[in-house]
Amino acid sequence: MPEYSLQKTSAGASIAKFRELGLLVFILLLCVGVQLRNPSFLTLENINDMVTNTAILSILAVGMMLVIVTRGIDLSIGATLALSGMISAMTVSAYPDTHPLLALLLGTVVGVVSGMIIGLLVSKAGILPIIATLGMMNAFRGMTFMVSGGKWVSAHQMPDSFKAIATSSVFGLNTLIAIAIVIYLVFYYFITYTRTGRQIYAVGSNPDSAKISGINNDKILWLVYTIMGGLSGLAGVLWVSKFASAQGDTASGYELSVIAACVLGGVSIAGGSGKISGIILGSILLGILNNALPLINVSPFWQMGIQGSIILIAVVINALVKRGVDRNNLMRRRM
């Protein structure tokens, strides 16, 4: 059995590298094709704008990857983002001297509390993740309208220091990009080198075996949804700062884009598989599509169809690859 497990791990790692390499090649070919159609695509200004727009998506994709790895899903992240963004925006509007870091902390705390509630529903109450998060999505969205009274918080109501969160720079990098990079590094270390990180994958791979081996499955599930909530809260503040507007319907449906980034990045919906490098590439691909399709004058009616087709192809490829790996592992297994 140890030899079989080693073969399985090695095969899975090889397939993941091959898939990420293929995704990178596809991204490069797409960039070349779009550049040939529109020379303004690869200008420094457009690249900076594209990467900045992708930063929030990729931050959320990190949390969603952990959730999906445990065989779950979180449909509430757009509503959590809207709630945390609205509360932060209303706070800085009422108290203009609020430090930007305090606003970021406030939004993150709102998100963490939201994630903790969902985590308890999934882990302790035993409610299916799709049902729990769908219900809380409507609850959080309703709370956003309630706390705001159905009104917007517009740019002129926000202090310049708050709006500068998304436009300022850290060591020459846009703050959104810098925050995203820090999150990548922190979570790469977390899932690769910590015991809890490995336990997350163990729970997703085989919950029963993980439980028998002494892992507290409920604690792990509660943790991943709390992390997802915290990242959603942080993203809410960044979103409102970037677009200088807080609305009740902010980021409505955005959870689908985040899930798509994870799927494109090779995260298995069946759980137990996913890499930070993969979801970064998946987020970049979505960011390129969102930026490039309008530049080459693709009709808005076709844009969603093209994105959907690419996602579907990625899902099919992932399914075929997984089937091939499982078949090879079965053939190599020594009874």
C-alpha cells in the first residue's frame, strides 16, 4: 500500500504540472492572438489594469479552493463581500478620519463572523454546503440592504484615504496586487508546510479515513469556511475602495466567477486536489478574457458564451485526466 500511495501521489503531481503548463501555454497563445487583433492589449497601462482587476478575484479563489478541496462550495461570498464592503463604507463615511487599516480590519472581521456562521451550519448542523451557503447568501444580501436602508455609499461620501487603498502602491506595486501576493505566499506555506493544511486535503480526499486517523473533520470544515469568509470580507473593502461605490447588489453573481477560476486552475470538484499556482493561472485566464474580448469587439452576447465554453472544456479535461490517473493507479496497484 505505501508503494501504491507513492505512485498515486507522483502521478497526480505530474498530471497537475502538465495541466498547469498547458494552461500557461493557452494563456500565452491567447495573449499573442489578442495582441495581433489589438496592439493596445499588451501595453503597460492595460496590463496593469488587467492584473489589478484580477487581484480581488484571485484572493477569493484562494479561499474557494480550500472549500472545494473539502468537497464543499460557498455561494455566499458575493453577499459577504457586499455586506462587509457596505459596513466599511458606511463607517468611513460617518467617521472620515478612520485609518484605512482599521477599515480593512473591520471588513475582514465582518467576513470572518459570516464565515464562522456558515462553518457551524455545515460542520455542526450537518447542512449540505450548497444549501447552507445559498440560504446565508440571501440572508447576508438582505442584511446589506437593511444596514444601508437601501441606499448607496458613493465616492463623494468616502474619504480620499479610503479610496487610496486601491490606488496606492507598496514597493512600486499596486496595493491590491501586493495584498494578493502576500495572501498567495501565506496560504502556499499554510497548505504545504503546516499540519492543518495537510489535514484539509486529507478530509477532502477521504473524510472517513481522515476521521479514523484522528483528524477533527468538523474543525477543519469550520476553519475553511471561516477563512473563506475572512477573505470575502477583505475583498469587500478592496472592492468598494477600488470602485468607490458600495451598493446592496455589489458583486451579485461574482461567486460563479470565483468557482470558475478554481475549476480552470485544476481544483477538483470531487475534493482533495488543488494548487495555489493553478488558481492563479485560472484567475489570470478569466481576467484576460474579461479584458480581451471587449478589445477585439466580441459582442457582449458572445462573451459569456465563450467564457462558459472554456470553463466547460476545462471541466471535461479535468474529468478525463482524473479518470486516466485512476485507471493507471488501479493497474499499477499490487494486490
